[in-house]
Amino acid sequence: MGLVQRVLEAGGIPTVSLSMIPEFTRAVGVPRLAGIAYPLSRPMGCPGDADGQREVLRALLDLLVSATAPDTYVELPFIWPETPAQARKGADVHPPISQLLARKPWLLPKLYAGEIPDVYSSNATEFQHDGRDSIHSDPNRQESSRKIWS
């Protein structure tokens, strides 16, 4: 992230990073850094906690305004509301693609070969599941997707 931030900063766009491992992130040389004592993969807070997430976002935006010079580091005062064991328990959520591949491992070579169905059309308003482990947005494309992912 540090390289992207340096490029943006060179173009006159100020940036700020949020990190759960600020020592590591700071070593990369980011211009402005906010450290937060939250579990990995939860930098903005608990899922569904919109108020808490807004507080973190406001703190980042405040840092963006108040940090006049690069190499600014601030430790945010937020405290994670769960025990470490509770936070780890919520980290076992797997993306749908990994769930599909766990059930149908023979699809992995197709995925590596680039045989990925084009299921998202630009005019889709909602996505439907057809009960066959693939998501379709356009009924006319269902048959080709079934061939690839069956």
C-alpha cells in the first residue's frame, strides 16, 4: 500500500492507512498511519456495527485533515468489544468460491484454466441462485455456466 500512497501523494492526493500491525505498515513508509488494536481482517470494526465503523472512518478522516506532514502516526483509541477467542471464532467465515471448491474440487483446474462463467451482466438488477452451485444474473446465460461449473 505504501507505494500506491506515495504515487497518490506525489499527485497531490493526501492518503492515510489503517493498520492492525502498525509497526510493519510503518516500515513500508506510508505517509500517514493510524494504528488500531482490532483483530486482523476487521480493521473497521465488528460486522454490522455501522456506528462503530463510522467512528473509525471519522477518526481516519480527522487524521487526514490534522496530519500536516508525512510520516505521521496515531494510535486510535478504540477497543475491540470481544475477547480474542470470540474474535477468532468469527474469523472462520469462508468465501462462497472456497465453499464451492470444497464440495467440488474438480472445478479447481477449470478455474485455473480461466474457464469462469460470465454470470454478471451489466444490466443485471439482482442475482439469482439456480440451486446448481452457480449464480446467474441473466437466464439466457445459465446453460453455458452450467456446462462449465457442472
